[in-house]
Amino acid sequence: MSLAVVPRLFCLVAPTDDLALLPALAEVGVDGFQVRAKQATDREVLALTRLVIGAVRPFGAMVVVDDRVDLALAAGADGVHLGADDLPVALARRIAPDLVVGATCRTPADVRRAAADGASYAGFGPVWATSSKSGLPAPLGPASLTRATGPLPLVAIGGVEAGRAGEAVAAGAHGVAVIGAVWGARDPVASAKELVAAVG
């Protein structure tokens, strides 16, 4: 998987976010969108993914779906992001050889395993503390990124905002994934522009 193909900035998208802002976010340089709708039905995830694709693909942005290879394929998304409890990366790669496959990783060994199984990139973290997801381990810190670099492009996850995005890249991350840094900002588009500059 070419580094050029893996987005520098993933913005996670839930059904409750202001979806009307998606084209503007893509226009200012957000090059990856990850559909994350844990409580939604399959049909709702499918509809949301298609809406996101329609909004951002004209600007060249990539769309991946959290957890679900089948829905990513059905919606025509570019990829899927798999957590530790989801379909194993190797099986996802067999089912969907052309999809970008991201894998959540917490250790350098996780990254090596994901690479061997055919992952395209590793969502690595939580690098900093985050309130976006419960039950996570203690923050790993930016030095953990440096230790895990090599086998796959790393996308830093967990507590990333503009000031930390540059720090993550300096530590070895290819890019970052955000939720609150965009959707929790007073001006999501301006915040996204700042993040794009930080990872650029």
C-alpha cells in the first residue's frame, strides 16, 4: 500500500454530526473520512456511507467504514477500518482484496502482525487520553509511535488535536484520525484547515 494512498487526516463521521459540512471539510484538505455509527442499523450505515461518499469523493477524499467489510463493499466505500474484535485483517483482505484495510493497533507487535496479514495502515493508539471511546488502555504517548514505525503507515488515534497532530507526525505517524478536534470545535472547517496544515 503506497503511503500516498493512505490519508493524512481521517475525520470520523457519525450520524449525529453536521453532515452538511462534509464538502467544506473535504475542500479544505481532509482526505479521509471514517464512517462510525455503532448504534445504527445496517441500512442506516449504508445510507450514511453513501451520503458521505457523495459529499467528499468529488474532492478526492477517501471513505472507509468502521468495522464492517460487507457494508463497505455494499456502499462502494474505499476501505474498512477493523478493531481487535472485528473480522480478522487476513480474512478481510481475502474477501475484499481491493479495499484499503486499516487495523487498530496498540503495540509494535500488533503493527507487524497487521502488516503480515495484509493491512494497508495501522490506526495506532490511544496516543493521548480521549473521551470519544470508553474502555481504552492508558494513553501510549507520542514516543510509542516512534517505536512502532516501519511495517505500516501509522495513523495516530486518541486525543489528537491540531497542536498534537504535528507532534504525532514528528514522532513517526503518517497521519492522524480525529473526532472532537473537528466536530467539537466552534468552527469545524477552520479547525480542519489547521489540522491539515499540521499534518501536511
